Amino acid sequence: MAFDTTGFEQADGRYMPISEHGLIGDLRTAALVGTNGTIDWYCCPRFDAPSVFAAILDADRGGSFELAAEVPTRTRQFYFPDTNVLITRFFAADGVAEIQDFMPVVDESREAARHRLIRRVICVRGALPFRARIAPRFGYGAEAHTAHLEGNQAVFRSPSLTLALTATAPLESDGLDVWSHFKLLEGESVVFALDQIGDDVPARSCPHAEAEEQFEATVRFWRRWLAGSRYHGRWREMVHRSALVLKLLTYAPTGAIVAAPTTSLPEQIGGERNWDYRYVWVRDAAFCVYAMLRLGFTSEAEAFMGFLGEGGIMCGTGETGPLQIMYGIDGRSELPEYELPHLEGYLGSAPVRVGNAATGQLQLDIYGALIDSVYLYDKWGQPISSARWDEVGAVADWLCEHWDQPDEGIWETRAGRRDFVYSRLMCWVALERAMRMANRRGLPADLPRWRESRDAIYRQIMQRGWSAQRGAFVQALDKGELDASLLMMPMAKFISPTDPKWLSTLDALTVDLVSDSLVYRYDPTASPDGLRGSEGTFSICSFWYVEALARAGRLEEARLAFEKMLTYANHLGLFAEEIGPTGEQLGNFPQAFTHLSLISAAFNLDRALG
């Protein structure tokens, strides 16, 4: 097929590849650390706050925290085993040193307002000279600030945020930025700690002993959490890394799960497909709940159920029904989208966007994703409350009236509403799972009405969602284009994975949308989505493809596709949203959608292999 395969534009020297980063966080916000030791993305005090460091979106205006050896080195980056503590190691002719980057997970009851980012440099062998430059740019690089030195502490003040930098090395400042030069001998270390401070949160030092204590506490936190995993199959390391990523994307105060910790990392270099993903997509979060439950992490599922309840998420009365497609991490429903024209974007990929205009879209599939997650939590976690069941019943009743209408679909197209088959499929899932819950627990429900609508959806998909000419289920009713979202049909238990119609669909998808195990979500030339340019293969679809092959009994193909897909991860096992035409990671990074689908594919393929 005729997808654009324009080669990857190499960085101009100011930008590292997206994949050359690791992620650290404290369950409130997160930071990206490059393999060169530079933090070039950090929002404080929470995921959706304006950035403090955003050099990944504008190398000149975004701000960064540089920390590197002052002599030629090669580097290697890895996570401290079974944690989200990141190590960047520097190898030079005269020695070896490493940076330990981490964010302590604070006790909510004692220090909820403190957000601390610690960078500890240790010389392992020989001797190495280092330099540090801390250049925050508040408010996405739009707010003025000052830097004031008091001994080995610098205070950065802006109208909206104040940060204190404490260091065990001497600091210098020009009133805007702060820098340090120091040399470490074997066994010596230097600590930098960056804290949000305010009236209720005073600045505090971070001497070597406290840094060591917080390092050990952070390691213990992540290892204790990961020990709760029930997964002991093949690909354990990749599955557990994906679980740690999903946990990092959780906003602990509310139980919300963000789609990604970044905004506007492009789906095509130089293109306009740049979106803000620092919010809670109902679909993504619901699928995360499924993945977490699979691994035995019921507390995360319980926290998300709390987010639904406390935020009144399922009780809306908007134009798109009880649910919006996404919410803020605090449950807010208004997420106005605007552009930041003063930022050039990653490798010149403008615009840089904040907020998301897709909030107002109608995406009927979210109802199936959400009710399926409630059903799974009720089955594998705790029985849902009577209040939650009332909400499920109200959603099911609403769907009986509204399932048969066009919408923008799972891919949030901006070319007008269509009768997407995947949206119908997930409406069927919503009603089918609601009926299961009602029957299993004897809960009150208008079962005859729900059954009538469920069966009507099934018949419509079978009659109008199937193209005899293509020999496949298609993207939209009575049309002929294919869509990788239909890989979910057997996973949703709508159709047998060995049904002749499904096997024919799988073959058609393989021919049209699969490129050496990598899967495009659809062909924008055949099915315009209202946006210019092209995109890479969609990684969640690649893992769905693995699962569909496994369920169809094509285990060798499934295993090969899965193993190939794993080779596209970065050096830490992290995935962005897409894989570009020359194998580069594209889109916001790391992406919850990709990692939750990796977990599901690994779980089901491992079980099928025996």
C-alpha cells in the first residue's frame, strides 16, 4: 500500500531522539532524562502543570537541567533493578561515574506538597570533572524568573512557582541560571536536589546522608510495589518494566492515569499531529485497569474506581452523554486547547499544544472500555458498590437510546463523524458486560431492553460491518476501508478467534496494514482523518495483532511478531506511541496505551504457549 515512508530527519544537534530518554516520577509528576544526562522535560508540581524544563520542545527557550562530564565520554543508561530509579553511567579515559536520578515518593499525609527531584553524581573509578547547568524556564518558557544564591542553595522565583536547588558542590549564578563545575575522585559524590517551596513548604538541604536515605527509600518503595505482581511467565522483565511505567503514569492523589507524561511530541517529524496527552482518557485508563488486574495490582484498579466515583465521572449530562472522552487528573471536564507559538516544537514540529480539543468529541467506544473495566474489577478485585451499579445501569440505559449514531471514533479523527464499526463493537461490549454483572450478582437491571439493543448491535455489525467484497470486517458501516481497531473483536469476545469471517479479516488486515509485524491503524489516504501528513505504525495495534494471532492459534507467527516488536523498545524497554518508517520512536513518550497492550499480549501469548 502507499504509506509515506519518508526517512527520519536527523536531529540538528540540539535535540536527542525521543527514544534516548528515561522516565522518573513520584506518582504526581514526571521528568525525562536524556542519555546525555540532561533533564529536558519536567512539569511541577503535577503532570499537567506548566513545564519548568521543556528543552525537548524548544532547545533554546524550553529550559533544561544539564549534568555531564567535561571530558569525552560514552554513556549507558539503565534502571536500578525493579525500580524507577534511573542510572546514567559515563565512561571516560580516566574514570567511570554515574548519575542516579530519582524522585522520592512522599507520604501523602505528611509531605503532600513537597516535590523533590534528586540527582546524585558518584565517581565509581578514577577521576572525572563534571559540569552542571540548571536553567529553568517557567510557564512553558513564557514566564520571567530570577535566581538568587544563598551559599550552596539557589532559589528560582517566578510568578507562579518557586523552586529551591540545594547542592553539595559550589554554585554560581548570573541571576537567571545556575551552574557548577566540580571534579570527583573515586568514591566521592555530589548531590543536587530541586524542591518546590512555598509558604507551607520551606526549603531544606539535601546532604549526602539524606540523599542516600531517600535513594534507599525510593528503591524500597518500587521493589515492594513490584513484588505484588503475579506474572511469572516469559518476558517477565519487559512486562514488569511496562507495569512500572503504568504506575509512574498514575496520579496518586486521585487515582487518575494519564495517557502519557508529555505534550506535542510529534507523530511525524515536522508535521502537525502533535497533541497534549497529560490527561485521563477514559479508554486508556480503563485498559490500564485491565492490565493492572491481570498482573494482580488491584489497588490501582480500586483507586481508579475511586476517581470515577469521587469525580462523578459517570454521572455527566453533556451533549456526548454521561461520559466525556477525557478528564483532567483532578476530574475537571474543561481542557481548552491552545497553542504555544513561542516554542518551535521538537525538531521544528509545530504547533506545541496545551489542552485537548478532542474533549468535546463523541466517542461511543469509551462506554465499552469503561464498563468492561468495571466488570473486570467487580470480578477480580472487589464487588462494586450499589452507587457504582446505579451509574453502570444509567450508562447502559443511555446506550440503548444512542448507540446507533455516527461518532469520531477511537482514533479521534477530525474529519467529521462516521458510523465506525469499532464504536458499535464497544457499545455491544458495554451492554454485554453490564448484563453479565447483573446476572452474576442478581442486580436490578432492565435486561430485556439491554438484550434487545445488544442483539441489534450484533446483527448490524454482522450485516453492515462485514464487506463480502473485501472478505473482512471494515472500518465503517457499508464501507470498504480496513481499521486495526477491529483486532479487538475476538479479544472483546464478540466473535470466535477461529470464526471463518474473523480469520479472513485477520488475513486482510495483514495484507493491508501490517509491515513486518508493525501495524498501521488505518490508511489516511483511503480514509481521510482531517489532518495533513502521515504517521508511523501504531504500537498498541502491533501488540493487538500479536494477541489476535495467538487467539487464532497461529502461535509461531504471534511469538515472532511479539519478539520483533520488543526489539523496537528503547534501551530501557520504553515505547512511545508510534514507530516511524526507519524504526524511530514517535509521539508522546512513554505511552500508556503501548505498555498496557504489551502486558496483555505477553500474558495471553504466554498462556497460549503453555
